[in-house]
Amino acid sequence: MNCRVGCAACCVVVSISSPIPGMPDGKPAGIRCMQLTIDNKCSLFGKPERPAVCGSLMPSEEMCGASDEEAYAYLEALERLTRP
């Protein structure tokens, strides 16, 4: 499965604890990654400075759903369930 271009749910909804260029302390859940372009594409895609966690997150039917809204809802629920 491939990501839906422009969805960016995983770049907004989930928290990222590793440093991101421009976000040295990572990214809190619900905050848009500053590396997203205006059209919701990753400006670090394919670059070595992209956090490993971002490259390891693979799209799936369960996670992405049939729409961007479903992806946001699924990831928001997952983030709540895994919050320390």
C-alpha cells in the first residue's frame, strides 16, 4: 500500500520523540511537523536527516483507512492509547 498524497496524518497526529530538523526536541502529538510542505508532502523524504521513525512507519489499510479523516481518527485513537 502507498500513502495517500497530501494526507499527512502521521506527520500531524502522532508524537515523534526523535529530533527533526527545526524541531530539536521532536514533535508533540497534534502538532504539524514543520517539515511538511504547504501541500502536505515531507520535505525530508529520501534524505538522511529524516527521522528513522518516519521512514519505518509503513502505510496499511488499517492505519490509513479509506480517507484522510479515517487515518486521522485511527492515529488519534492509537496516540491516546499509547500515551504515557
